[in-house]
Amino acid sequence: MAQSDQFNGRLGLIFASIGAAIGTGNIWRFPRMVGANGGGTFLIPWLIFLFAWSIPLVIAEFAMGKRSRTGTIGTFRIFAGKKFAWMGLWTAWISTAIGFYYAIVAGWTIKYFQLGITGGLTGDGVDTTEVWNAFLQSPGQVIFFQFIVIVLTLAAIWKGAKAIEKVNVVLMISLFVLLFMSLFLSLWMDFEDGTLDGAIFMFSVDTSLLFEPEIWINALSQSAWSCSAGMGMAITYAVYMRKDEDTVLNAFTMGLANNSISIIAGLAVLSSIFAVSSDPLATVTGGSSAITFLALPEVFAQAPGGSIGPFVMMAGFFLALSFAALTSMISTVELCVRNFVDHGYNRERSVAITGLALFIFGLPSAVVWIKLA
């Protein structure tokens, strides 16, 4: 592996890996899982599976990719034999197929950031349900924002590892700042009535619920999905890892950072919802899309600080969500591109082919109207 095709160091790898792991699932699915599975009770199996499942898988992926210096197909061929190279191809296909619809979802977040900064979600008489349904009834708009996401993603990976590293560092640092800002405003909202009931719910444990198998299954799925464990992402980014990197330390750092961001985002969402909703648990368990695009705009519109508070809350949250979606898209596309490059295609052609496939095969998802009541 040429020096120009490597990350500059541990920081670049960590930020890229965190960017791949942190996505919309951390910010909109995690709060729903906490709300539907007993608050702080859910955190116990979720943390157990971080150390028992997700981090060990990421360690294995980092080690394999660092040793093979190829994408998923080449890695399975080297470690399992030629007969099992199809498993690497299957991994690449699944990741790319996820990208078909994930580009649409990422487009939704950018659209809502645009609405947030233009006042489209905070004006008098705004009905968030009507805004959502009107947007999805316009396939042209959905496709336009899908196109924007794909263009931004391709621009980020066009020049290889160094570009991926720089983009992820900028987006992740920005994401941290935006989420902490949202958390501050959310806790302010939650404490206005003299309590922090949202935060208390998130960290309150009911030990009797630990005997519910469903909670453990949901915790495992959240941990594995959120950390991208076993999905080939870590194999791909390990290709650009320097030979002297500590794979175990990197995996633990990535996993702990990923879970920390989930907790910050979950606390921000739950605190703001508990602050203004008469039935917060019904709101937070109403579905990820319903929470994010219907409930939260209504909640953020009631943020303190006059007209500035709702604007900052709305724009900051949806910008953070957009950054999370984009960094996940970057890793998804790079996984596919890396396999093309391994088989003799130049990077620019590989990026163009993958981007075109994402756009074309994502169109069916773009025209499906998900009506929310």
C-alpha cells in the first residue's frame, strides 16, 4: 500500500471509523430504542453487547483488513480461501444495497436542515405532518436531495484515503459541537419545570425488565447496527491503516466514541421531548421517522431563547443528522469502490460507477410515499 493511500495516523483512522459507525441510527433510532425498552434498563445489555459482540468483531475486521490490504472480497479470499470469496462479494453487495435507500434518507435530513434554516418548520401554523407528506409527495424534491447526497459523497472519496480522512475529521468535529449545543438547549428545556425527567428516565434502571428477552435482542441489534460491526466497513478502512497501528486500541476507541455519541444524542432527544410532550413515551416510541420529522420539529419550536433558540435547535440538530448520514454514506460507497479498485479499475471510474448505481437503484425508494398520520 502506497504511503499516499494511507491515513496520516491514528486520528484519521479513528475519525473515519467513527464517521462510518455514527449515522442516523445513533441519533434517531437509539432514542426510540431507549424509550421502548425501559430507559436506562436498555443501556445495560446495550453496553454488554458493545464489549461482547461489536468491539470483538471490529477488532477482527481491523486485523484482517490491515493484513490483507484489500477490500472485503480479497480479504475473504486470503483468509478463507478462493471458495469463500463470494462472502466478501456478498458483504460488499449488502453494504451497497443499503446505500440505495440510505442516500434517500440522508437526503431527507438535508431537506429538513434547509427547512430549519429558512423557517419552514417554525412559522405560525406550521403542521409538521403536512410538511412531511408534502415533501414525500414530490418525488422531484426527494430525487434532488438524493442527488445532492450522492454528489457530496463522491466528492469526499474521489481522491482516496487522504480526502476521506480530512472530510471525516471536519464532519465529526462539527457533529460533536452541534450535538453538545443541542444537548445544552434540551437540558435547559427539560429543567424549566424544575425537573430533569427526560434525563432521569434515560438513566433509571428497572432490574425486572432485564429478564425480558426482547430488550436483549433489541440491544444486540442496536449495538451491532450502530457500530457497523461485521459489515465490512472496518475491513475497508483498515486497508488504509498504517502498519504500526494498534488494532485493539483503535477498535475500543471507535466503539466507545460511537456509544458516547448515542448517549449524547439520546439525552438531547429525550430531554427535549419530555420537556414539552404530555405523553413523552408515546411520542418517542412512535417510529424513528415520526420522532425525527414530525415530533422533534414541534418540540424544537418551543425551545427557549425567543426566536433564536428554536432556530439554533432546529438547524443544529438537522445539520448534525446530515453530517452523520453523510459520513455513513462515505464508508458505504468506499467499501464498494475499494473492491472495484482491487480488481483493476482506477479509482475515478470506480467512484463514478458506484455513484451511478446508487442513483439509479435508489430511484424506487425515492418515489415511495411514506405517509405519516
